[in-house]
Amino acid sequence: MIRLRTALAAAAAVALLPLTAACGDTEQGTAERAATEKQADDAPDEPAADEEQAADEEPAEDTELAVGDGFRYKDGVKVTVTKVSKLKAADFGEYDVKPEADQTGFRVSWDITNGSKKSIDLDAWGFDAQGATTGGTTESLFAENGSRLMGGRLAPAKTGTFTSEYALPKADGLDIVFTMTRMDENMNILAEDPHWTGSIK
């Protein structure tokens, strides 16, 4: 159902291409790093890249994130991938979709905080996880215990926590990349979607 919903939303997005393309803006939002205290203490007062960058050169948008980092869209909506956890036998109910013996089952958890001034339609968003070690392809799972499917509307100043479950071939390691695609009226199809990379733990 999630993949079907994503496909329908993507089709709607294509219809909006002329309107979005006219603006010519390729920036989607801003990365917000979850730096540890030690990293913050060791960080220089000014980034070296900024010092070396030519005055007329615009920096590339930062959409490559780590688990724990947030990505804030221009309207104030923020997505933070909080963890990637290995699924246990106790997470699955009798009729749930379980991984095969040669697969690792895992769950991606994320928060969405609506910092905008209006409700957002979460049914118009898409997401996907893939292997990052060797580029392995995942399959969708469902583990009822602890699952929180994303959908419905999220009011301003509210935060929702959501999950999605996947299976990755064990031969493809434990690193994954999770991509969030926003496909509502605030989407920017010219911009790069944010990606979070992390390990299944």
C-alpha cells in the first residue's frame, strides 16, 4: 500500500513539473547536524570550506545526512531519522511479513515536526530504504509491534513519530540509506531529496 501511495503521489508530482520548474530554485531545505558535545568543542569557529570558497560560488545543498541528523524544509517542517534498528522475533505477530533466513529485518524510525503555519498531508510523502554497503535492494516487511505507519495530517507545532520495516539480504551488509521524498504543494522536484545513511543496530 505504501509503494502504491508513493507511485500515485509521484504521478501527481509530474503534473506539477511546469509550475515548479518555472521557479528555477533547486534548494529544498537545510541540514541540521546532531553533533556530539566533543564534536561541537572541536569544531572551528568558522568552517574552512567557507573561507576557501569563492565569493561568487554558491555551496551545494547539503542533503547527505547521518542517522540522528535533521533536515528542515523551507516552510519549517523538519524530518529527523532517529534510529535504524534490527527487528527481533518478538516484533512480529502471527500474520506479519517476516524476513527470510538470508535476510536482515530492520526498522527505520523518524520524527516529523511541523514548524510551518498550516497542517501538512503526510499521505503525500514517500520514503524508501536501500542497502548502502553494496547497493543491495530491500523488500518491505510489516512488524505490528512497535510499528507506526505515516499518514493523515499533522497540525502546526505537532511532532509525529513514524516507522517503516524492511528486509535486506545479509550478503549486502548492515549499512542502509534512507530517502525521504516530499510530494505535497511545497515540493521542489528540482531539488535533491535528503538521504540518511546509518547502520542497522
